[in-house]
Amino acid sequence: MIPRDTIDSIFTAARIEEVVGDFVNLKKRGVNYLGLCPFHHEKTPSFTVSPAKGIYKCFGCGKGGNAVNFVMDHEQMDYVNALKYLARKYNIEIQEEERTEQQKELETERESLMIVSAFAQRFYTSQLFTEQGSAIGLSYLEERGFTRETIEKFQLGYAPENYKALLQTALKDGYSLKFLLLSGLVRSSAAQGDDGKEAAEPTAEQCSDRFAGRVMFPIHNVSGRVIAFGGRTLRKDKNVAKYVNSPETPIYHKSNVFYGLHLARKAIVAEDSCFLVEGYADVISMHQSGVENTVASSGTSLTIEQVRLIRRYTPNLTILYDGDSAGIKAAERGFNIALKEGMNVKIVTLPPEDDPDTFARKHSTAELKEYITTKAADFIVFKTRELAHAATNDPIKKAELIKEIITTIAAIPERTKRGVYVKECSRIMNMEELILWGELDLARRKMFDEPIPAAALPKAAPAQPAVSYSLLSSVPQEMEILRVLIKYANETGEFINEGETGEEQAKYQMGIADYIIESITGDYFGFEDDTCKRIFDECCEMHKKGTPVSEDYFLKHPDAAISKLAVGLIVDGHFISDWSRKSIGIKSERDDLGKTAMKAIYGFKSRKIEVMIKELDEYIRNPINEAELTERMTRKQKLNKAKSMLKNKLTRVI
Ligand SMILES: [Zn+2]
């Protein structure tokens, strides 16, 4: 844990133009700096750095953030390591908070496990070149077409037939039995005590190697250190497991490790896409064929931790599967997780006789690249087609498949994206969009317990669940509210009394933060975008405690999603005002802050009402029965009235 004070001094010391300047050639332009964006390919510079605000923003690809965000994105570091990087650059000593004895012990244990794993890797690799090893192990790898360079790069090896080979060498070289056992490289045949700990430590005689007579694939962590192994048998015997893997250890949790990620990382960022295959050999063949942005989830179906790990490098995930649909079915849960995390998921189906390994070996790099780019199909569209085809004339089957597809779509966090898929699926399946929307609504409520929007609901709950969907989004209005809030929170504006039309307009003074927070929390309208909501909630919390809400606080927020959104919120106005000071819009905004805040609030509420009216319209077009229809017509009337009232107020403000 880095103490808050140290984080603050890092932020204060880190000059954005210097941090970025280490990687980008920056030219001074007025008060800002300009350069070629390191995150996308461009010929004319649109990457702007503002020393005054301590932020950067690319007007080409939209990337932006503070100094820490830049290091995180550019150097693919996590938050803590990015802070450490900057601390080193600016000679700031990090006094990490006191670690407990237990923490220290844990660290030594992890380090010892890494050391013993690295030793085992060197041992297995050296065994490839013994008489037995080269006859069995090396010849197998060469048969698969792996070059010496590839074998070296992936640190492949061979575990000899002798079940004491590693154990004896390790002990002779001074490695402790304790860590050999803990790493799972060695197993004990000694009887376990009832409570494990009480049992006497097994002796070396009671132990043997886990891996014997197998080709060894070391598994690395992101920084390239060996943390586990997978071993493939070369026997044809059906009773021998084809693959044996290391057990879970303090350094190896298979649910958050990708095979090959340490070698794929750079390519994933450069290509802004990641290929996912099933096996170790698939990864190696793809890399050898020049498609280096490839990883495998080693035996497990995708987990949420793995998805988040990839998400740090790219939002684009393409899955390469062999033609049989069993593999796809098994991986489905993983796809849904990836969609839920907001990733774009594509799928490439290989010819039925191939897997990624055989396919990569049969084709040239150019052919392989061509195939995977042209055949990549959007996963949801792919699945819809597949299922629609399977259930052509069977209504019950069709109903089931709709549920299945809808469940998949429901996992997608962005509403607009869900809308696109609903359209596409309704087209492929030749089905009313409205029906799909209804199903989607149910599925989402089941999934997230999404509440029915409280506003505008009559007191008596309707028999049919009200729809909470819309193709309209209120996110732009949400961002505008936050922009005004974090920029002007501590200032005061002049407001017009919100009386009925015709009444005399009373004017009054009020704090901008007071006005916005009261207006939003006083109504039932919620934020649609999760990051917007979190920023707003934090503002409310700070306001309640009397802490001033500031741009700076959000620009330096430890949550990268928040700091980046904050940059987006303030940056456009900031850079524009630098570039064209003539701009009347921006000048007059500060002149009448009350007006600015009221416009933001009315705009948001109008949009929310518009969304509700649109939802009702869809019901009214397809009424379920007479009573419902009447009830909804009445509700629509009320909403229309509210809408025109807001419009009036807005006109009065402007
Ligand atoms: Zn860019």
C-alpha cells in the first residue's frame, strides 16, 4: 500500500509534458504541447498535452487522462506500478505502509516458489538434449514443426521417465523439499494426518516427481516468470491423462492466468485485439506463424479475472475454435462473461478437420492472417444464425433459442450496443423487435435485479412489468451535468424560480453543487452510465461532508475509468477555449452559471421523459388489452404534459 501523502506528492511532481515527452516527441503550441499519438497511427498530430491541467488528450482516437493513466496505458502497468514508475522518475521515496510478519512471510514464500519453478524449467529444458530427451521429447516438438527458436522462446522441456529425476537434482542443488512440495512439482506418498499440519514432514524417500515422461510447457506470469507447468504425455495409452497440470499454489491460480500472455502482451496492444485459443500448442503455433497476439486460457473456460486481465490491454477478443460445436457450447459461459465486461467478442470457426495448431502449420503467415481477419464473425450474430438454422420450424425450440440469445445480449453493459443486437437478431430471426425487447428486459432484471424506473409509475403496480429499455440514451445529458458539477461546484449562480407559467419570475442565488445535487436526488431519475453514477455519488458524498468538489480530485482519481471520464468532461472546453478564445459559448457559460446548471438539469430530465414516452409508444402500438392501453395512454398524457412544462422552463431560462 502506498500512503495517500506519497501518492499526492507523485501527482504534484509528475509533469505531464515530461512523462509523455519520454515517449512522444512534443512540440509547443501556445500553452499546450502537440505530438503524434502513441496510441493510434496518425500522420498529423492530434495528441495534445496540457501542462496547466496535467492531462493529455488525443483528438484522433479519444484517449486521454492524467500522468498516471498515461504510464498505465502506454507501459501496460497497473495503478500501483505506474505510481512506482513515476516515483522513481522523480526520486520520490515510497515508504510502503508497514507490512505485517505474515505478509513478509507470504512474500518470501512466493519468491521461493518462483525460484524453485525457474530451476525446474531450466532442468526440464536441459533434459531435451539428453539421449532419452532428444529421442522422445525433442523429436516430438520438431515433428510438430516447432523451431529451436520457438522452443527456446517458450522454454519448452522434457521430464524424464524416472520419477525421482527432478527431486534428486533439486535436493542435490540445495533446493528445499518444502518448496518442491508446495509448488506441486513433487508429490508425497506419505499418509496425510487428519489435520494436515500435525503430520510429520514427508522424507525425500516418500516423495516423487509429479511430471515424468512428459513434454513440459512452463506457464509464465505476465512479467515472464515461471509459475507452473503443463505436461503432455507422449504415450498412446488411453489410461494416461493426456495433460497433467500443476495444482493451484500461492503463485498459480489458473483462473487468472493466460498461457503465453507474457509474450503476447505487446502484440495485443499494438494490434488492439487478442486471439484466444484452447491449447498450449495452439498458442505456440500461432506465435511461430507471426500471429503473436494469441493466448490460451489453459484448460478452463474463461473466467471473469481472465477477461479483466485481457481488458487491460484491449477490448477486442476473438476466439478461434475448431469446427465442432461442442467446443463452442462449452466456452459459451466465458463469452457471456466477456460480453458482460463490455468486450467486443468475435469468433473464427476453423474448418472441421483443423484446430488452430494444425491450421497454422498448414498455411503461410499471410494466409493465416487473411483467414482469421476475413472469417471473424461477431459472436452474437454467429450464434443467432447458428440457432435460427437449427430451429427453423419448431416453435418451442425457437422460443428456447430466443431466450438463450437474449440472455447473451442482456449481459452487454451498453444500452446502445444491446439495441444494435436486438435489431440484428430480429432481422435474422424474422421476429418483432418489441418481443425481443420484452424478453431482454426480463432477462436483465433477472440478471441484475434491475429496478423498474420509479418515476412516472402509477401507485398501483401494473400487472405487466414495465419496460426499462430504450434505444435512446441519456448518457450525453449525464455527462453534461457532471461537467458543470465538477467544474463549477463551489461557485454560485443566479436561478429563476420554477413556478407555473405566468407567475412572476423570482430570482435567487444558490450554490451550483447545491442546485444540481438537490435537483437530481430530489427526483427519481437515475444515471444510466455506471461511471457517471459513481462520479455523481462521490460528489454527493463529498458535498455532504463539506469537502469541496473539484476537477482536480477527479482528474487524479485512482479509478482509471473515473479519471479518464473526468478528462473527457473538462478537456474539450479547456482545449477549445485555448485554441479559440473568441468562442462566445464558452465565455458566456461562466457569465451565467445558474443558466448553465439549469440547462443541464432540464436537458437531462427532458431526455429521461422522452425515453419513457418512447417506451410507452411501443406498448401503445402493440397493446396487450384494452385496460392496459387506456392506462398507458393516460400515463403518456401525463408525461407529455411534464415534457412541455420542462420545455417552457427551458425556454424561459434561455
Ligand atoms: Zn490517438
